[in-house]
Amino acid sequence: MNESIDYLHEVFDAFGPIRARRMFGGWGIYHDGLMFGLYAAGRLYLKTDSHNVAQFEAAGSEPFTYMQRGKPVKLSYWSAPEVILDERDQARLWGRSAFEAALRCKSTR
């Protein structure tokens, strides 16, 4: 693992235990076996859906975007507000919001 991933364990301590898995040049961040976060290019992204995306937009977050066949593809993971890296209560709230979005997404499959 790397230092940033180790630090995310501390960040989300109040939220609950997390696990990180290597994927596509980044890391998937999991809680209770469900991916609710993505760490890529030195940045943390959290799962969004129609219920919580406005919260991320209001915080000035941006969607995770990558290029595929020369076109940008946006995922339903938005950048986490910087405040969660320093305030564990905020990390718990934003982590819970992202985890609930992941649960809703799972239930629609």
C-alpha cells in the first residue's frame, strides 16, 4: 500500500473500517464489501447518485473523468471535499452519504 491509502484508514476511522483494492492504476475504497470510494491520481472520489450529487456540486466537487477512445467519460464518483481529510466527523458524514449511494446503486441491479 502507499501512504495516502494508509492515511485514508485514519480519515474514515469514525465511519468504519475500510479496505483498499488496487484497480486500473488507482484504488477502490470499500466498506462492508461495497465500493464507495475511488482514489486515483492523488485524489479521493466518493460515490454519488441522484440523491446526493447536489451535495457534491454545492461543495465544488468534480466528477472523476477519464478518456476512452478520445472522449471523456464521467463516472458517478465525485471529488471528496478537502475538509474530510482533517475533520473526522465530516469524513463520517460524507463517507456515509457515498456508502448509501453505493447501496442504492446495488439495489437497482
